[in-house]
Amino acid sequence: MLRVFFRLILAAAVLAPAVLSADTVVEEIIARVNNQIVTRTDYEREQQQLKDEAQQQDPTNAAKVVTQGQKDVLRGLIDRELLLEKGKDLDISADTELIKRLDEMRKQMKLDTMEDLEKAATAQGVSFEDFKQNMRTEIITQQVIQREVGSRLNISKDDEHSFYEQHKSELARPEQVKLSEILISTEQAGDDQAKVAAAQAKADDLLKQIKAGANFEEVAKKESQGPSAAQGGDLGLFERGKLAKQLEDLTFGMKKDEVSDVIRTKQGFVILKVTEHQNAGIPSFNEIEPRLQEAVYMQRLQPALREYLKKLREEAFIDIKPGYVDTGASANQSNPIVTTAVKEASAKELKKRKKLGVF
């Protein structure tokens, strides 16, 4: 489970090039983007990550997804360098958001300190510094996209209504309940009936507090021993047939915001809350308006982002090694001349990466 957290952002293992001496790195530069470089190691690492993610998400169609995605690998690497440089121009710092996200991750994993989070990463064979750098990159690029592209997209009610009418058939859904839980575990109790009784007593007391007006989500964050505690006990949506029969009969008979009695399960004693109860069919416009707004936003963001990145390319120094293709290139890009100064800057960047242990 710990590895899943770190794989969300960190790429696959770094592919190491040959090293001739303490000062000489044998590495192929395949693209120069202003003062930054893209190496074959970067390129191959990205290809491997694409394969890994495709295999995880859809093993059946992984080969097709990889074939389609491979042609855009260099484009993505250049996009990233351009957005990072724009982030510097805009004085965007990821430090505060990085600390916030790491702390949220620590809480999710129920770890006491950041040092514990670092140890957990190391135990999974993950470089914590690489992990933080990848997360920092993601934060900066997201903020640049939001500020430079997303904030300029104007989405009206008419746009949302139009999307709703065009996609009605796709919006049809089965009956579902959204659940939150508070779990008092008995996994460590074994056959010790005294410990089991103590766990039940604690669950009964928490239910009493909730019925007296305590906030379910706050109690879950503080007291639940389940993996969803950090999210206030949120378990997500369940269709019929996805839950054990006993729990399905109970929860599908409950109304929104209704809380169950204490339930004995294999994991321990559980209190469930129905936070949503969605009927089967096509939801009304008002019911899903936030989702419609997001869908229209994402539909318009991609073409707008590509235009923005083309503009950044036209303003940048980009040199691609023969044999490699930037599928995001603009027809208005100039053909740069690689000067001695540019080559020296590239050499310095390679040395810097070597010192940092990137290769």
C-alpha cells in the first residue's frame, strides 16, 4: 500500500548511463530547452513510466496505449521544461504546497513525523529527495497552467447546459450510495474476548457521541482505525452488488445523512453513514452542475494549453537532436544555432545532475 502513494508521482527507477571517470559523464543530450537539457536517460525513464502506468491501468490495451503515447514522450518532456521556466518567471514557489501535500500523505499513512514518511519511502526503495522533487515539479506546472490558461477560460451556464444535453446518455447511472465509516478494529484482539468487548464498548460510545450531535467526519478523523480516517471516513460510491448482502440491504435502505447502529464485521466494529443516496437514471442538471462545469473546463483546457505551449515554444530556444521529434512543435519556431555558450551551459547542467546523483 505504501508503494502506491509514492508511485503516484515518482517515475520508475532511474536508468544509469556509463561513467568514465569522476568528472566525465557519458550521456546523450537529445534536446536543449533554453538553459535546460533533456537527456536520453530522461526520455527512456519517461517511456518506462508510460509502460508501467498503462500496464497498471488497463493491461488488456496496454500495448495500444503505449504505442499511441510513445510518439508524444519528447513533447511532454519539453512541455515540462517550458512550464517550469515560466514558473520561475512568475515567481511561483511550490514550498508551501509541497509541505501541505506531504503532511496530508503522512496523515493518510498514519505516520507521526516527516522522518517516518521518509523512512517509509526508503523502505520501498524510493529516493525521498527524488520523490519531493517530482512532487514540486507537478505543483509548479499545475499552478502555471491554472494561472496562465485555466483562469482565462470563461464557462457559462449555456455551455454547461449544452454539454449536459449532448452527453445525457453517458450520464445515466445505477442506484448508488456514498458511504463513510468509523472502524474500531479487532484485528489485534484475536480470541481475547475482553479486547473485543472493549472495542465494542468504544464503538458504542462513539455512536452515542454522534447521536448527541458530534460531527461524524471529525470523529472518524480522530478515532477511526480504518484506512479512510484521514478523509473523514469517506469510502466513496457503491452500486448494488458491490457490498456484502447484509451491508447492502442496510445501507440502500437508509436516507442521506442517516447513521447506522454499530455493526460487527471481520475487521471490527463499524458505524456507517450514508452521505449520498443517488437514484438510478439520469441526474438532474442542478444535481451535477459542479461536475458539468469541471467537464467543460477540462474539454476546453487541453486545446487551450496546447496553443499556450506552442506560443512558449516560439519564444524559446529549442534544439532537437536528429532522429527525435517534438510533436508539439510550432511551424513558427525558428531553427536555433547551437553556440559554444549553449554547449557549455549543457555541460554544466550535466555536471550538476551528476553531483546531485540524478544519473
